[in-house]
Amino acid sequence: MTFMADNVFVFENKFRVKPVDKYFSPQGESVNLTIRFLAFLFDSFVIFTLLFFVELFLGAAALQAHENFFKIVVMHFIYWGIPAQTIAYVYYCFFYLSFGATPGKLVLGLRVVSVETGGDLSLIQIFLREILGKFFSFFFFGFGFLLSFFRKDGRALHDLISGSRVVSVRQKIPRGL
């Protein structure tokens, strides 16, 4: 159960206390697709940097093991495609479970919250969002992402499937200060 105590801490269970922005509200301001896309680009850069090092290690092993070009291409998919997906899913799961946002979203002052509780996503919601939801968002030629342009709450298809929402947690500074 999530509750606010003096707008300073969120107590999710008796073992974990997590500081949050004191100006954050569970029904915080929705974020448009442009800002979300910038966060995606930042996260993609981090993931591809990790994959570069995996490629150096596993790609060299594939080239040494096989001399036939077709076998190299197939082995490259096995050595690169499977680790790439695994790294991406682990990345998103780790950051959503630990911080409620990926590094790209944290840099831009965003957080992914549950629509029902306003708190962190459960592991099931993360699975629904990142694996099932984003598959369907891509499957329909990206329409699942563009759906956020047509909704008042700015939620994309993967947000609707998982019961999540991306909100801004930055303090709004009044004009004239």
C-alpha cells in the first residue's frame, strides 16, 4: 500500500522507504509524446552502449567459431538478437522496479506510475507494459504510440494495457520568478 507522509516519503512496505519529489502527486501532469520520445532516445543510447560491449565479446566468438557467411549471420542473430532483447527487458524492469523510471525519464523529470495507486508499477504491470504492450504498439505500425496524441490523458496503447501512466514530477516554477 502506498501513502504520502508529509509529502516527503512514499512507504511501499515496511522494508523499503523511497524519497520522492515533494511536489509529486499521483495524478500528476501527463506528459506528451515528444518528451517521452526524448527519454526513449536517451535510454536507447544507454542500451546500445551496453550492447556494443556484448557485441564485442559475443560477436568475436561467433566469427571465430564459423567461417561460412550464412552461419555467421544466423549466429550473429543468436549471439546479438537474444542478448539485445534480454538486456533491454532487464534494463527496463530494473529501473522501473528500483526508481519508478528509466534513466532517460529520470533526467527529464518523468515517472511511470500505476493508474490505480499512483505508485510504482508491479512486476506484472512492467511485463504487460514492456513486453506485451510495446509489442502491440509496434505491431500496428506504431499506432499504439501515436494513440497518445488523440487521448486527453496522453496514454499510449502500452500504458492502457498495463494500467500505467507517465507523469511529470518536476516542480512547476511560476512565471515572473
